[in-house]
Amino acid sequence: MDKRADEAIISVRDLTMAYGSFVIQRDLTFDIARGDIFVIMGGSGCGKSTLLKHMLGLISPAQGDILFSGQSFFLASDKDRDAMRRRWGITYQSGGLFSAMTLAENVILPLELYTDYSASEIEDIVAYKLALVGLAGYQDYYPSAISGGMRKRAALARAIALDPEILFFDEPSAGLDPISSRLLDDLILEIKDSTGATVVMVTHELPSIFAIANNAVYLDAATRTMIDYGDPGYLRDNSKQAVVRQFLTRGSSRAETNEDAESSAHE
Amino acid sequence: MSDAPAGFELIHCNDTDAKLTLSGAWVQGCAAQDFNTLSSQLQLGTSTRLTVDGAALEGWDSTLLAFLLQCYDHCKQEGITFDTRNFPEGAGKLLALATAVEPLKQDPEPEQSWLTALNPLVLLKNAVTRLKESLAFTGEVSIALVRMVTGRSNTRFQDFRQFCFEGGPSALGIISLTSVLVGMILAYLGAAQLQQFGAEVYVANLVTIGILREMGVLMTAVVMAGRTGAAYAAQLGTMQTNEEIDAITTLGISPVEFLVLPRLLALVCVMPLLTLYANLLGIIGGGIVAGGMGITPLQFLNQAEEALAVNHLVAGLIKSVIFALLIAVAGCRAGINSGRSSAAVGQAATEAVVTAIVYLIVADAAINIIFQQINF
């Protein structure tokens, strides 16, 4: 392994993902360094969200392992797993906010479970977290009473409640207008810069990918494995894989035919 | 931890300027610093400018930011100019981010307090609203039925078989249990009284008529209200939450025709069959108890056959069709009018079962009175 492996906060090793006998992706090996903004990209149905669910420990791998700071998640005891999970903040594709709780209660839940703040301190922290995502004063609203973009930001407030080391986002800006999407990117970047968190996200939004990501993996649906890995800006211009260049330029680089892409994918 | 405890010191430099120095590690678990202490100190002075200095900070996390945000909000409220200096870069950025958007001043609509919720007038009003809704929904269902009979409806009959299976054969186990037990209960109850006149053998008549006219169909309906009525409410409520019902409506299809009719018809088809099955098992249950009291199976069968009249059987079957309609309407209405959250789907399922059971009992009483009047 190169020197990145030493500082890797997440290492994926020979991961094979399958539902029953149906293999979705095989032989995934990559590292995510501390402080990276890492993007999982690929066409629809290639297994991006499934990879994220594996990283979150929601699905067990068919083969291979995922290491957090060198420690295997799937071999760890329940107690160690809980300790690892406590360092994560996650937003789900449709927000994952508890619809029967107000925004404040949503953010309070992890704080009450895992910190020893007093009730009044928790109230202050919640006010701060909601202010951070631009939702100051929305404490007593229910998720159903606010807009989709606000729900995405409220989910972010819950994800950062515990000041996590690793933030996982599943399509954070899907369904947002370009301006809201840009603001959300800026927000993620600001929070990442100020807290030093590592960000792992699944996204299709090219502007987001180029604006904030410094590392990425491309999962190919046809060959069912990763075909390139690195800085997305660099991959756009220099990837050996035509598919990757096409993806990153919205299909406008058609210099090579699909057949070339297929053959090079098997190299 | 070797970090110094979190602390602050407020100095009123002159009439207009105050300086707040933060020191130590402001991290989770540090000796908590209460903002109220600071705000009362601030009230004492006449400052119009507060400068917060973070040079002596040794560590920080959300605890610090939450405190700073309170300072900021307080200063803004009191018209004091708020300045920060010498803060770690990250903390400064986060504070800027947190104060970028004006807080919302408007509170959401207050929830009903439990006193209002228990007010009999309010309860009555809610009941009336629900009854109106049910009537309107029954109207919609009737219109949809007419359209279906005339062949103009978009009813999805592919689901019909599935609903019949879910509502019928899958319910046989629990129906067997309840009806056998109810038959036994009726027999015990009757036998204890009839023994006083030495007329134990009439237990068979009592069980047969009781099960056919009343208990068989009522118990089946109660089980189906809990099983199928609640399932319908949960299915349709989840579809409402997922915007599936919106999708159906915008495709120009009536959700009542598309979703409610197949469920309603399935229940109307299986309920009489389930009732027949429950009747049979109920009478067998009665027979078991009678056997324990010295009545031979042959005697029991003879007596039961004597009591078995077509009108008793038909009375039960008529009830079963009416009950099926009521259960389906209560369940589907609760589901379609459900709110769009997980809690609302739960409420819809509860409401479906509760209204269905109330309807069942009221309808049963009404039908019995009518049958009594017409000597059926």
C-alpha cells in the first residue's frame, strides 16, 4: 500500500457486495484519508448506495472487509462497533428524520444518548446546530411542516450533533434547486473545514463533485467493479477509462467508442 | 485531562466597552459555564460594545459555539455590538455560519392541550366530523360501485385475488380458534341455566341459534376488523405518505375506484365464507362441551338439526356482508385520509379498528331490532 494507507481513516479491502448469489460489485479496494471529501460515483444502479450501506455496517459484505482507522468493523465486537458508530454522522437519501418528532427532538436524541450534557446545555447545543444549518428558530416544527431543502439541512444538523469524525451523505443535494444545492455544498465544505471531519458521499451532481471532492471512486455497472479511483478533476482529463471521462463530462467526450471502454475496463 | 477548566472573565473597560476573555478548554464534559451568569453581569454595565477574546482558549467544540451563539443573540437583542477576536479559525467560521441566517421568530401552530382534547364538546364535534367524513366516503364508494357495475371504472382487479387470499385463507387459523372457543363458552353458559330445569339437551338449540344468528358472524367481524381493516388502513396510509395516492389521482384515476373497490369487494366475498366456516366450528365447539355433560353426539346433532333453520343462517350471512362493507369502509377511509408521517399511519390503523368495532356493534344492534320487528 502507498503512504496514504497509513493515514487512511477508512480502508476498503477486496470488498465483494452481493444480494444472495447476485454480485453487485467485486474486488473493491481503496482508502479514504483523514480530511478527504470522498465521492462514490457511477451510473444508476451500479451499487453506490449499497457500498455506502456496507460502509455504515447496515449490510455485511459477501467477501472482504472495511477498516476504520485500521480496525475491522465486521470483526469487531458489538461494543467496539457502537464506539465506531458514535464517531459517524449520517444523512439518508430521503432525510431519515423521525417524522413523529420535532426538529429539536430529532437533534436531541443522539445528544441525550451519547453525551453527558445537562438538559439546558443540550437545548443550547440544539439551538446552535440548527442555527448552523440556517434553521434557527425551527426547533418546534415537525419535518412534515418544512420544505424538502429544509429537511435535508435538518438531517445535516442531526448528523453533526455529536461533532462526528466521519460524515456520510447519501445524495445530499438530490431534489434541490441548483442554488440550494450549491449552498448545501458550501455548508458541507465549511463544516468539514472547521471541524476537520472526513466526508464520504454518494452523488451524481457533477458541480458538487468538482466543487468539493478531492478523491473519488468510480463504480462501473457493466464490469461490476471499480474502474478508477482518484481526484475527480484529474480523472476528468486524464482517466484511462473512457466511461469515467464521459461520466465526468456528462457524455460529451465521445472520442472513444463503448467497445474501447469495455476492453480497457478489463485491463 | 490536563486542560485548564473552561472559564470567562468580563471586564467593563469604560462606559461603552466591555471585554470578555474566554480561557481553558471549552469541550464536552468541561465544568459547564452558565450563560445566565454572564448575562446578569452584562446587565449591570452600560456597555454598547462587547469584544470576545479567544486567545486563551485551549480547546473547543460545540460547547463553545453554543455559548458564543447565546452571547451573540443576547447582544443583538440588547442592541450591543458584538465582536470576536483571536478565535481559532474553525470556530470563527462556524460562528459566522451560525449567525448568517436570521432566526425565525414565528412559532408553529400550538398542539391541542389535553384539556381541550378531553372536552366533551370537542369530542362530540370530532365524532360528528368523522361521521360526516365516513358518510362522504361511503357516498364516493357507492358512486364508484355504480361506475364499476356500468363498466366505466378503473378498478385494478389484479389485486383482487391477492386481497381475497390475504383476507380469507390466511385468517382461517385465528377464526378457528375464536369460533370453537365462543361455541364452548355459549354451551357452558346455556348448560348452567338449562340444568336447573333438567333441559340440558336444549344446549344444542341454544348454541346453534346463538352461533348462526349472532356470535359466529360477530366474532369473525371483530377478528377481520383487527386483521384486515387495520392492514388496509396501514397500506393506504403508507401509500399516502409515499405520494402514491397523489400519483394515482394525477393519472386521472379515482383512488376509491383503484384502491378501495378491490379491497372492499374482496372482503365482501370472503366474509360470508369465513362466517360459514366459523358457524360450523362454533357448533362443533358447543358439541364438545355438551359431550362433556353427558349428551351424546347423536343427541346433539338431532337437536341442532331441529334448531337449524334457513332464516337463522341467512340472518348471519346478511350481517356478514354488511359487516364486511363497514370494516372495509372504516379501514380504507382511515388510510386514505391519513397524514403523511409514520405516526399518522399508526393513528390511521388505530382509528380503522376502533371505528370498525363501533360500527359493528351499532349495526348489529340495529339489524337485530329490524329482524325482531319483521319476525325474521
